[in-house]
Amino acid sequence: MTALSRLHAAIFGPLEHVEWLLPTLARFLFAAVLAVYFWVSGMTKLGDGVFGIFQPSLGAYAQIFPKVMENVGYDVTQLSLFHWAVVTAGTVAEFVLPLLIIIGLLTRLASLGMIGFIVVQSLTDLNGHDKWGDGLVLGAWFDAPSNSLIMDQRALWVFLLLLLVIKGAGPISFDRALAPKPAPAAA
């Protein structure tokens, strides 16, 4: 058993010291799997024209405040400044936060922002779109299916982002390039 333990340590021990691997892979996977998802979602919320980001579409309000929109007969003019601010901030976040994570700038903060975004997105799906009883949306842990939207998929998204919160962006990032250089050691 000792020989097997030594062999295991010899093969896998060096991986414990490869600090760049996990954050770099996490950012790559975020870019490959989630960034376009969020950007396409953000595009559905843009209004017309150059400043469309500040004039969200009717669909943006309906996605984020579905019950409120139904109550006002889908008349955006009946909504408050609060509703506009939430929809606009959410739309901006769908474009800016993924970009920051991909380039590795303010990565920990952007990842925390994305986690918050995913929590709000999930609560909107459950409460705003009345999906509490839909097993494919909420799902459950420790069950056979692994395809539920929230408990399975979004839990993995949050784990990926938590890794970036804890480990940072890694060496191939603006965070590392802009980090203060350590002072030279005194002789």
C-alpha cells in the first residue's frame, strides 16, 4: 500500500502546485459555455437605436418583471424609475460582467456580480414565471436526472464563478498585469 501511495503522490502531487491551471480553465470554460448565453440574452433586452441599452425593450421588462407587466397590461409607461433602473442595470451586467471575466479584469468582483445575477435570474424564473412546481426548472440534488435548470445547471455555474472568486483570474489576465509588483527583497 505504501508503494501505491508513493506512486499516487508522485503522479498527482505536482498538480497541487500548478496554480495557474484552475483559474485559467475556469475563465476559458466561462467564455466557451456561458458568455454568449448572457450576451444573447442581453441583446433581447436592447431597445431601438444607438442608446437602446438605456431604453430597454418591452421584452426586457416582461422577462425581468413578468407579473408586474401583466398587471399593467404590458404598458411600460406605468412602471417606475426603479423598474427601468433594474432592467437597465441587468442588461448592462449581461454584457459587462462576462467581458470582465473573460479578459480577467476585476475578476473576483465580476464573478461575485455574476453569482448575484444568477441568483436573481433563478428567483425570477421561480417566482416571476411561476416555475416552483416545474421539476425541470427547479430540480433537486441527489436525484438521478442532472438536467434541471436551477439546482443542476446553475449550481455548476455558481461553482465555476466561486472558483474565480477564491482563486482570482490567474496569470493570463489584466488583474495579474495590473497587480502591484512585489518590492525587491533586501540583501
